[in-house]
Amino acid sequence: MDLKQKDTIDKLVIFLAKRDGIDKVVKTLQYLGKLAHYNLESKNPVLAARYKNLEVAAGLSRKVFRGGRSLAGFSALRTATYPDLTIQLLTIFGYSGEMVYWLFDHFTWLSKVGVLNSSVSDTTMYISAFGESVAYIFFITIDVILIKRGMNAEVGLKKQLAKLEAGSEHGEEEDSTNAEQVKILKSKIAAIKMQRVMSVMSIVARTSDLFIALSVVDPNPFVSHTVTLCLSGLASAWAGWYQQWPAST
């Protein structure tokens, strides 16, 4: 029986069923609200205030969705497999920073909604953003390494493919064998290219989030500017959206 191709509605349902999927939608609303508030603050204060409410509500909602993420990072460390020691160490440091980020983000949320003293949020936000920054630096490094290794592997596979395609004047049985090998090599090359795209999207998302985290850890006129924060938030959300969007089958 033929499997039905998923249409846009099917993909959207699957996307929104994921915690990371709904987070990207709410993150988009958060930073669109922030950008709209910035643009309308002097022109239409009433409408600007409404967009500010959207930004704040979306930001707090996202923190609720993150419940248990620190445990997810710990679980990933326990179950992950690593190609070598370099990637293993970078992954351990990355997840360690991320677990600090998620853990203290819970306390920030509790402070923002009034369960904890409001003064607590300044400290927890700093610790959370510091852990987040550390995590992103290590994860970005991993993605850069994987892209470089993938490109080297792709060069080798393309050389093998060129040799097979050049030696096609053989018997019928050998042609069939060559055709199968060519198919396998092309499949491997396609997988490397797709992995490279995902790694690039990951770098875009994490670099954008790193700017946002640095606005808390080490604020300066560039990273703390509203436009920088808005563009970083939207770039991160949409890169993550691309990563989480389901395949057609």
C-alpha cells in the first residue's frame, strides 16, 4: 500500500505536537511583539503596549514549556554515542552549560510570575544566560567540526563516484553492480549535504541565541539593542522551525 505524502496541514499538526515546534511559534510571536513595540512606541503608545503584553506573555509561556529540559540534557548525556573523544568532551561541556541554563531558567520564571521574590530573577537570569552562552559556544564548535568532516568525506565519496561512472564499459553484471554502488554513493553524498544544511541551521540558531544571552551576561550597545535582539530571536526561531519541520513522508 502506498504511503500518503504529508501535506502542509499534516506537517503543521506534527510540528505543533512537538514541544520544540510550539516553542518556535511562540518565540516568533515573542520577538514580533518586541519588534512591533519598538516601532510603535513613539507613534502609537496604546498599540505598542499591547504588543509589549504579547512579548511578555509569549516569553513567560515559553519558560513553562521548558519544564524538565535540564533532565532531558542529562538523559542525552547518558544515552548519546560519540564518534571520538573530541566530540564527546565538547558535547559533555555543551550539555553541562545547557543544563545550568534550563535549571536556573525555571527559577527565573518562578520569580517573573511572583512565586519567588522579584529580586531573584536578576541573579538567576545571569547564571542561566552564562550557562546558555557556554553551551552555545561548545555546540557551535561541534557543528563546525562536523561540517568540515562532512566536506572531507564528501570529497572522498565524489572521487569514488567519478571512478565508478568513468568505468561503465563492462559486462551487464558489472554494470548492474556499478549502478548499485553509484546509487549508494549518491545516497551517502545526499545525506552529508542534508546534515550540512542542518548544521548550518543549528549554527544560525545558536549564534542568534548567543547574542541574546550576551545581552544579559555582557550587555553592550550592539547586543543589547532592541533591533539586534529582535532579529536574533526571529533568526533563531525560524532556523529552529526549519530543523523541526517534518519531512514529506
